[in-house]
Amino acid sequence: MAGLFRRLATAFRKDAVVGSELVHAFNEWGLSTAGIAVNDVTALRYVAVMTCVAILAEDIAKLPVRMMRRLPNGGKEQVANHFLARLLRHPNAWQTRFEFMEMMMGSVVLRGNAWAVILRDANGFPTQLVPLHPDRVTLFEAPGGEWFWVVTRQGLHEMAVLRDMPVMIHSDDMLHIRWLQTWHSLLGTHRVALMRETIGLGMAQEQYATRLMGSGARPGGVLQTDRKLSEGAFERLRDGFNQNYAGLRNAGRTAILEEGVKWQPLAMTAEQAEALKSREFQLEDVGRGFGVPRHRLGLPIERGDLVQLQQLYLNTTLTAWAERWVPKFEDLGELDGQKLFVEFDYSHFLKADLQTRLTAMRTGVVGMVYTPNEARLGEDLGAVEGGDTLYQPVNVAPIGYVPQSAANGNNAPNGPGSDQSGEAAPGGRGDGSRPADLPDEAPNV
């Protein structure tokens, strides 16, 4: 065992390829062309990046994810007593499912990679998932083709939880979610590094706008006089103006000047006005880089309604992220992906207004898509007796029901008073004739 460790250590020092997003950051990051340093920390302070990361992390985290079983009739049912099902509900002892998914999604959206150590019981079944900070995980490729993750522990809690795990954790014991593998098949690509110029320009515009507001309600102005100021007057004007009239909180105050000094405001230049307007475009451009549409960023909608835009967002953005998770969870639970599989419940995200949902449920029940109980369960309503019958569109009758007229071999409609079985109901004979207690002809009124 000691010899094996020495060989691995030697390979780690000499022959192994060590890939780290932090190393790439030092090599590639720096000042953007706009003069702003862009990295994970500074980018997350930019409201456009923070908003996009939060939206994607929260939207995926709030989607219910379940383990399902395919039924012989083609349907499916939820599995609750499998170790993976329990893990999907409670990933670890200190985080909820939402918190775990949000943390992992935030890491992969911002840094391109997210890792969680898989803790197992004595039988090898996963019991907990321990999320890690991406900057403390380094790839180690062994000469034989296997790869390990070198994890730097931080904090007493993490050291205690991972006390039984080695420093180099085998890839089989790590849940790894990654985005856009380009230069390395084992690592995702750092999105912030790719968007450095776009993010840097937006951050520069934001700093410009804050400095513009910090200088006063207007971009600025000049103090003018046609005489030479005394040294004392100059100092009083300079100090008093900076203390009492500059800045947003002093906007609108009346300036008291001396020795013929006049205040000459300067109008906002076209470049300044355009810079403020371009901040909206920059927010949209950053959102485009993260795949977040305008309506999710709170920007005005140019065309389409919210339902259509939300459906488009689900189809183009959220499902792509969900598809990165599903096979990882299925591998974790050793599922075949056919009879036993994992899926996200997108209906939780696309609930329309009540009237639209009721209309859709009615159409589904009448059109042989849902049973009444299935429609009720979709609204979190309890099942009712007799609600498991699937109806066919014969003015709503159970499947298999044959109209009495068809059973008799004629096209005569059922008479008044006939029920669905064709038997006579109170006041009718069920044979297509008029009820016995009605006259043959209507009386004159």
C-alpha cells in the first residue's frame, strides 16, 4: 500500500496532468479591455451576473426531481423506498434538497464545474452528498487512465465529514456536474473566463454610472469668475463646495458663492447619455451569455406572452441543465434509465392561471387523457370514489359503453329518461320512445 502511494505521489509530481480551474484563472484572467479585473468574486458582485446565476440555480433547485418506475402499460409511478429516492429528498444531514441543488447549480453556472463527495455505508450504498467549493478541487490523472480529485478541506465541519475519505478521491466517489467540455473531457469550461470582456464592459459601465451619480444630480459643472480669487476665498469655495454641494445627497441645495463666482452647469453629453442607455443592453447581453431571456431579467417584453416565453425558456435553457443532472443521478443509483429512471417535474414550473388549468383538465378528461382523479391530483386535490374511470367522448361515458341504439342495431337515439346503461330511468322505458307519462302531442299554450 505504501509503495502504491509513493508511485501515485511520484506521478503526481512528474508525469500526471493536473488540471485546475484556479490555475486556468491565473493564466487567463486579468484586466479586461475596459480596465476591470474579472474573476468569480468580482463578476458575482455585478448585478447582471449575480441575477443570472441566482435565476438558473433557483429555477433548477425548485423543480421536484424524482426516481420513477416504468409500468407494463407504459405509464410510470414514483419510487419512494430506494436509497437513491431517499438521497434525492435529503442529500445530506445539513442541507435541504433545494439548498444542495442551488449550491451545486451556482457553482456549475459560474465556474463550469460542481463537485460533491459521495459518502457510502458499509455495503457501498450512497448515504450523503457533500458539496465542495470548486476552487478547492484539483484533477489528478493517474498513468493508468484513472483519475482522482484532490480535495483541499476547509473548516472543521468539512474536515469532520470527510475524515474517512482520502486526500485524492476516486472519480467513482465524486458527483461531478460540468458545462461545455471543450479543452478537457474531464473538466467543464469556465463561463466567466469566456465572457470576460462582456462582463468587464458591463462592470465598467456600472462603475461609470455610480461615479456619475456620486458627482451630483448632474454630470458636473464649473465655477466661473472674471477676477482672481484670493487664497482664502479659493480654499473656502473648494472645501465648502465639496462638503456641502457635491454628491447625490446634496443634490438641489442652494450654493452660496462669493467674490463674483458663478456656477455654470454642464449638460450631459451624448456619450454619457448613451452609456446610461447601453446598461440595459449590457444586462441583456450578459443574460444571453447565460441563456437567461429578457422576461426573467425583468426587462420589457418585445413580443409574445409570458406563457409562451416561459415555455421557450423551459425548452431551451432549463431542460438542458436538467439533462446534465439526470444521467449523473441514474449512475449514482445504478439505474438502467429505462425501467428505473430519474426525471424532473416540469409541470411544477409551468402552472398557468386557474381558468386555463381547469380548461386543460376538462379537455384531458373528456379526451381520454386523464381520469378525473389524475386531473384532481395534478391540483393537489384528493382522489374521489369512482374517479379512476377513464372516459371516452360519448357525451362522457365510461370506456366500453355502447349506446343502446347501436346495441339494438338501429340509429334511433335513446329516449328521455334513459341512463348510461340503456335501462329505463324513472319516467322512461329506454327504448327510444317517449316517456310513458308524457302525452304524444304537446298541448296548445
